[in-house]
Amino acid sequence: MSETKSALIEQPAPGILRVVLNKPEKRNAFDPTMRAEAMAAFQLAARDSAVRAIILTGAGHVFSAGGDVSSMGKSNEVTGDARMAGNHEFCRLVYRCEKPVIAAVEGPCVGAGVGLALLCDTIIAGEGARFGFPFVKLGLAPDYGIAFTLPQRCGIGIAKSLVFTGRIIQAAEALEIGLADRVVPDAAVQEAALLLAQDMALQSAHAIALSKRMFQNLPQSFDAALDLERTCQTLAMVSADHQEGVAAFMEKRAANFGG
């Protein structure tokens, strides 16, 4: 086991590393120091060529209570932007990791904590886990990529409802709406995450990395979707199949597409 002040790296099995948010006295709440140390721990796991899967979890049977409110309310535009830049560096590190990343969630998982979990490939939650997006209660917009990741899992309507109310939901509801992928007894969370990680570790790491790249290249914004649409539709417009489709429509016959 290696450690920093607020993050641990454990090896529960060959080829598997577990990154543990380790500030239980603050319920693993994030401030800039906590974020930097957790990011450094995750980087070690992500860059280790012997590692085939990563589990992300929290110490003290708490995933993360989100941002440390005691560190908030002191930013100006410059320091606020710098803090967000650091957050986004961590987000990209987790989201772009070529290895499968499993969030093992016990207890509270709110704010930046649930944002971090949503950046993982799979979320396994204990029955006592609680998820929430209380940003509006602090006069904040969602961060840690939530406006991108949450609608992908739950749909835009549910995502807006959760963010606009800031309400806390239980694990059963999280599973029902697609926020969590599996719910197990609290005592079984770490074992369930490890078993899944071991299953993934048996597969082709190259194939998984390629698969993740394909999923990650889904349109990332409305403008990106339009850009992709423009490229694909332009290619379609000059195709033989398009010419055949137009001709068949005009001639009131079935089209004979060549593919």
C-alpha cells in the first residue's frame, strides 16, 4: 500500500488497484489539496502498465460528501477559474482513463463526489448509499462534468429534476433511474466491485481501451453533434445510395440500395 495524506492506493488482487479517498473526518470532502492528492493517486494507478482495472472508493464507508463547504465562498474570478481548471484536469484523467474504472459507493455520494462517480465506467452502490446534487442549495451550478454525464445515464428530464431540486435519492431509486448500475448489501460493495474488476481484467486490455474510446467519442455537445451530423450527411449526399433513393422516390418505385 502506498499513500498520500488524503488518498490511498491498495492492491486487493493482481492487476487491480483500488484508489481510496481518505479523509473520513471530513467525509472525504474535496478541497483543492484533497483533489490534487486524489488525482496523483489515480495517476499512479492509471499509468501502471500492470494494472488492468481500477476501483475508486472512499474510506470510512463514505464515498464523498462533495466539495468541502468550508473552503468555498472565497473565490474571485481568477481563483475560481483556477480551481475549476484543477477540477477539470481530474475529470479528464478519470473519464479518459483507458482502463475500466469502477466506482464502489458506500454511504453519501453527493456533489463533486457523485460527479466523480459518474465519470467512472460502472457504479456499484450499497443499499445504504445516497446520491444528491445539492449545488443549487449553495448557489452553484453542477460541476465535475455532471451536466454531461448525468443526462447520459438518466435522461435530460430526470437530470434536470435532480439538479434543479438538489434532493437526495436512495440507492434503490438510483438503480431505477440508471444512475447506479448495481445495488448490493453494504457489506458486499467492495467484494462486488473487486469481482467485476477481476472479470474485466481477464479481457483484452487493448479491446477495452478501444471500446472506451468509441463510447467517449459520442457527441459531447449540441455543437459537436451538429459537426458530426454535417460530416456524415455530406458524405451521404454524394453517395450512390442517395442518388438511388431520390430516383426511386421520383419514379415511385422501391429503391435498390447497393450499400
